[in-house]
Amino acid sequence: MPAGYIAVVASEGPDSRANPVGFREHPNLAYRGLRILPGNGSYPLVSSFYSRTFGVGVRHRGAACVVQVTSAAVTDYTPPTFDLP
């Protein structure tokens, strides 16, 4: 967040559908959490790897906003700018 701006976010508690951002996992319990997937060899640890999948998404857009903090008596809002890498 650039200097001079703050994010105001409302929360209704853990796992609430009214929170601005939601965490999603697969509905099948076998696909949740950190899973070890076997490799191509006959011994399961050779070339094996760990996998975890999840997603996040906006649930309630009205539950968050960005506020500009300035000492000047300016009534116009200047949107923040971000330098992407």
C-alpha cells in the first residue's frame, strides 16, 4: 500500500460469508491439505512431491475500501498507484 493510504476492512469472524475475501478448498476431503504424490519409480518416495491446492476470492465488495489520509484540505480523492514488478 502506498504511503498516505489505508485499507479499511470489515470482518464478521472466521469462515463468515460476509467477509470481504473467502478461502476455498475442494469439497472432497481427500483433496484438501498437504498431500504427498508418488513419483514414477516403484519406491514411493523417489521423485515424489507435495501438493496443496486452494483458492481465494472476493465475496463481499462492500466490506472493504481504501482511504486517503492527508493533512491538506483537499476534497478530491486521488486513487493510489502501484508499481508492478
